[in-house]
Amino acid sequence: MLFRTGRAPEAHCPLPTDVVEPASPTTRAMSEVVLARHHLLGLYLLLGLTISSWLARLPTVRTSLGLSTGNLGTVMLLGAVGSLLTILVAGALVTRFGPRRTMLASALLFTIGYVLLGLGPALARIDVFAVGVVVFSAAIALGNVPLNVESVVIERRMGRTVVPHFHAAFSVGAVLGSGLGAAAAWGEVPVVVQFGAVAIVALLWRLRSVPLSVLAPLPDDGPARAAPGQPQGAEPAQPPERVAGLRTSLRAWRERRTLLLGVVVLAAALSEGSANTWLAIAVVDGFGQAEALAAVVFGVFVASMTVARLSGTWLIDRFGRYLAVAASGAASLAGLVLFALAPSLPLAVLGVVGWGLGAGLIIPIAMSAVSGDPLSAAGRVAVVSAFASTASIAAPPLIGLAAEVMGVRHALLLIAGVMLAGVLLSRNVREPDVSGPAEERRDHPATDLTPVPRDAQLVVEVLR
């Protein structure tokens, strides 16, 4: 704060407005971006914590319900179907109602589903648990599209690669959630108590953060234009442009590059989702370990993903999207194979580290790659998310049924072929036909980002 020369004002007197240097519009805009970024990071962290804390208790859930591994996979299949059906319309819903309303609706569904996940085992009711899985999965699918779209909006406003940081926050939350699950398992806390408490905290958190995490659109940010003086987080409405955005979101299903990137995401989702669902059980069944130690191993996986996402922005900016995705896919595949075939737990944990490091960057890079055009972002994110949901449909019953014959660890090898296909298709993360003299410009992750003025960049660095 700057003062005019002369006697300073008394401590109890308000400062004259003419002696305060007002913030520039650029400074205010970038402050809003930084605030939205912090709240969106928190929402990603919360999502990882809530998902991981219940996945870490799957062995207890399985025992409480008296389910076999194959039956548990079938119940998880119902959730994947609900997720897929939701994701098919999620892009259109975000385009029609806006990201803020969509995320708030997701928060309410998430709370209901999470409570049912705890009530099912407590009541020994498989039907209650199955309904909880469906509602919970649908809520995640509905919320993921606006989360990913808003992360790309913030990346565009900041003018540098930051999308992996949001997914890193998810992984940090997953580490915390796996620790929470391990502590609850060690303390023999009933799942209904754990899940009920987490559901209440998560709902209050989302009600606070969602409105602050959504930026008012700029003219080039998508179908909805902000009116002059419109507050941050408001949902502007211009029906003609919303209708155009809705048509564009549906048109994304006919885009060759988007569909190929969907296959890349499918492979990554198979890798990550299989670890989320089956890693703890594989450690319990394959190595005869306690549930608490299995939750710790799962924590090693998500911690490795976190390291990749925090340090991966340098890798992306230095080598480009293609090499980052190709190297990540190869590392993930090698780690999975090592875990499945390792003769001892320490060697298997080493494989888990490689598996997690490789799985960390693929999905955030692909999400950023399909979101270059703001008008089409929601539709394209919905398409690649549908591929991820398809992976969730295929993996639980396939691995669960195969595990009845060959064990969970060896059943995980069934997804290796799809992961290899993802590596071979990773070149599609490059920007298509971007004008420029050098090929590396087509592979640079920030070619479609709106440049940020130098003074705004300085503000970001100070506020970060």
C-alpha cells in the first residue's frame, strides 16, 4: 500500500480512498484465477480422499456382505454402468446448466451414495450397497466433466501447464484417504461410521468451494458469455449459444482424434482403476497380508501417482505431450507386470511404484489435449470420460471372474494388451495441424493457451 508524502493518518481513522493505489483490472482478474485454482485443487483433493478411503475398506465390505471376489466385481459392474449412462449426458448437462450447478448436483448425489455404501455392509444388505455403488459412481461421473473443464479453463487463463497439478491434488487426497482407511481398518471402525462422517464433511466442503472454483467465462472461454459486472462463479445464460454448445458437445462423438484419445484414456483408466479396485485385495489374497498393510501398499501407488503429477509439468514442457504419455504408458505397463509376477512383496511394491509413476500423467494430459477449443471442451471431455467409464465396466467383472481361477494378481495381466494399445496411440495427444514452422510446436502442451500479460504472470507468481 502506498501513501502520499506527509503526515500519516491516525490509526483509528480510515485511510482516504485517494491515497490507496487501486488494483488494476488485470491484477483483479488474476487474483480471481488464483482463488479459483486453490478451491479447485481442494475439490480434487477431496474427491481423491473420499474415493480412496472407501476403496481401502473393500476387504471389510466384502467380508461384511459375504461376497466372493467375483460377486464383488459384479456389484462394481452395476456402478460402472451407472457411471457410463451418466457420462453420456454429462457433457450436455454441463453445457446446458453450467459447471457450478452440475457440480452442486453431483455433490448431493455423492453424499447420498456414500452414506448408502456404509449402510449396506452395516445392515448386511447387498441391495442397499449396490444402490450406493450406482449412485456414488453416477455422482463421480457427473462431477468429473465440469472439474476437468474448469481445470483447463484455469490453465488457459494462467498460460502455462497446470492441469497435472489438479490431478496431483487428487492423488494427495487419495494418499490421505488410503491412510484414513488403513487407520479405520486398524482401529476396527465400522464402515458406516467412517463413511457417514466423511460424507458430511465432504458435502459441507463442496457447498463452500464449488461457487468459488468456477470462473465467470470470458468471450473466448465457451458458449456462455459473462455479462459486464457479473460476479465470479455466476452462471451466465445465453440460450442461443448454449444450444450451439449442446450441438457441439454431441458432435464430439464423431471426431476421430477425440475417439482415439478416448482409447488412450481407456487404457489409462484400466490401469488406474484396476489398482483402485483390486490392489488392496491382491495384496491381501496374493501375499496373505493384513488389510491395514494392503491399504499402505495402495497408498504407495497413489503416492507414486502424486509424484508423477507434481513433477510431470516439467516433463511435459520439456519433452512434449507425446513423449510424456508414451513413457508413462510404458512405465505403467512394466510396473503392472512386475507386481503381477513378483515372487515377494518387496519386489511387488517396487512394481507398484513404477505402476503408479506411469499412471499419473496420461489422463490429465489427454484431458488437456481434448479441451483446446473451449466451445467443444465439455463434449470432448465427456467422450473421453465415457471411455474411462467403459474401462470401469469391463475391468471389475473381467478381473473378478478371472481372479476366481488364477488369483487377483495374475488376473491383472489381462489388461496389459489394452495398455500397450494406449502406448501405441499416444501420438494423438499432439495438437492437430497447429500452424508453425517447427514440429515441436505441434507437440507443445500450451500452443492453444491464451497468452497472459507479463504483469499478470508476476501476480500469479506472487499469489501462488
